[in-house]
Amino acid sequence: MGLCFAAAGVVKVLSVAAFTLAWTHSIEKIEWQEEWHVTPQGLQLVEARVKGSGAGMEPPPEARLVDGWFQWSPKMAPLPQVVLGNSGLAGEWRICTDGGCRTLSDVLGRHLGAEPTTMKICDGAPAPKADSGTMDNAAIVAEHAAVRLAEARADYTRGDFEGARAISSEIILARPDDAEVYELRGNAWVGLKNYEKALDDYDAAIRVAPKVARLYASRAAAFVRLRNFRMAVRDSTEAVKLDHSVARLLDRADAFKRVRRTDLALDDLTDAIGLAPDSPMLYRARGEIYARNNAYDRAIADYNYAIRLDPVAPSFLDRGMAYYLKGDKADLDRALADYDRAIALDDRMALAYNNRGLALRDKGELGRAYADFSTALELDPDLAIAREHRQALAVQMARLGEKGLKSHTTLACAAGIKDCNRH
């Protein structure tokens, strides 16, 4: 039993029982690694890890941080084959065995560029090139379909949804019982904003593979786009039954919120926290629901936990809003402190300036409040609430100035909403 790599008719065999796939983004220098085992049942992914984040390579909520790497163990059945895409621009896959690594171009003996590579288990015998005439027609057809599927995925990844749809349609003619291709075309239809056709393809995929949770989750997302939230709840529930994971619970919690069943959304988020108790994102998500339902102390408790796990600006912003909404003077000061901390961590966060402006306005510091609303609009000219708050505050400050309240007139001059040079 060996490991075969095939691309454009060239097939190479490696005799390995385990190997590492590695990829480094050539610009962002993010490193992605996967540990694979070669088993009689197929290729088994046993661990994945990433150093850094971005470029669509964010770790899942269940990942743990070990020596600078986010690591997790994907729950996947063995795969008969894996198609490795190549953008030709952002680095190439490497295969590592016995302490050494080689690019796929080195393994196959030719420069791959943007050509995808199919990786699968084979009998270990050296494989000839397709053009030698010794590969049977079925093998050639299968390899061509795998290559075209990789091309469709590459089109989808770079936002060419029409290209992905067209190639998927071509593959479906040859492989009408392939759920993966229907799913990909459904995703392409979503990218093209044709959600009804996306539903048709997800229906077809589910008929072929009724036990794949991801398909129900994709169909639920399409129902959300069509504002059919009850059907989204139905499909999200089926996905949870098949895959009781954090991702599926988050999907259903979102669907429950859309049908105003926040009690059930809270249940799902609590369940998700039980699965991933060290995920700050989950505490923030649950805290948001508590805050929206006026359970501010519970919201603050969740935000406190999120901050202990990862003290990032959005968590301070969220906790500040919960303190602000509680409404008493001490909580207003706490809200201001949290907004200050959020801005110190991320001085480009427009909403933090807007929210701090509200708290300053309520404390009577109108000039500073006006300045914060203005900063929010400079950072995000489309932030309508900041514009509304600034306009209302300008009227308030002008009226105070007309009444002869010197302190507020001075503030209005400093803020630039009163022309103090006119005589």
C-alpha cells in the first residue's frame, strides 16, 4: 500500500504510512500543517495546526494554543482521495516524511503552477504517465474529473462563482450521483445570489448523501438568505443531530435568534461552551444575547470570562455597552473605562468612539462627546448612528449656547459647531 500523487497524467508513488502536508503563505507567512495516516480505509487526517491567522486560515473554536501553534483534531472519516489546489501565487504544498520536506512539484518532477494534484492510496507499484497508454480509461476519466473539481474549487475560492458553477455543471453530467459536486455548485449559486437554485442543488446533494451534516447547514444558510427562518431552524436541527459540534450549534443558535427563540439560542450556546469552554467567542456570543434581553449582569459575567481568556478590543466594547445599558452612574464610569481600553487596543474601531461619545454625552462632557462622534465618522463615514448622534448633540449644544450658558458655548466653539469669531 502506497501514497499516489497525480497531476495532468503524471503519477508518482511514495511508500509511507504517515506524512505531513505543509503550506506557507508566501506573503503573510502563515504556516499550515496537517498530519495524515495511510490506512486500509483511506487517508485519515489526525491533526491540523496553524501558526498565525488570516487568509481564510483561522483555527476553529476547539483549537488549543501550544508553543505558538493552534492545534486541533478534525473529526473526519477516512477519505478515498484528497485534491490539493494550487493558486500558483501564494506558496505550494509540501509533503514531509522522515524529517525532510519536498514540494509537490519536486515529487512529481515537473512545475505544477496552478494545477491541482490528486492524492490517494494506491498499491505501491510505480505508476506510468497517462500518455503511455497503460492507464485504463476509467482511471483517466476519474483523474480528469478530480482535476476539474479542483479547478471548480479554485474558481470558487477566488470569487469566480460563475466559473465554479459552469465547471460543476460539466462534472455533474458525468457524475450525477456526486453529492460533493452538487454542494459546490450550490455554494456557487449562493455566491451568485441565486438562492432558489442553491436550494435545488443542496436538495440533490442531500438525496445522495443524507447523513452529511454540512449539507443541511449549507441549505439552512440558503434558507436564511431567503428569510425562511423556520426552515433554517429545521435544517440546522438536522445538522446538529448528525454532528453535535460547536459549528453546528452556532448555526442553530443563529437560526433560533431569527425566530425570536432566544431561550433556545442560549441553550445551544451553553451547550457549545460545554464543548469548547476556552473559546472567548462563545462567551461573547452568549453575552450578546443576554444583553439584548436586558440580562446585563449575566452578559457582563460572560464578557468578563471572554476578557480573561483573550483581552481583545471587541470584548471590552461589548462589556462597555452592557455597563452603559445598566444605566446608573457607577456603571457609566465602568462603561467609559471599557471604551477607553477598547480604543487603546484598536484605535480604528469606529463604534468604540461612537459608544464612548454616548457615555460622555450622558456625563455632560459634550465637547468630548462631539469629538468622539466626529472621529467615528472619520473612521467609518457610513456609520449612520454616529452621524445621528452628532447632529442631535450639535442642536443640543447650540441651544445651550443660545441660553447663555458659557461653559457649553465654549464647548460648542471648541467642537466647531458654533462660529465664535463672528461679531
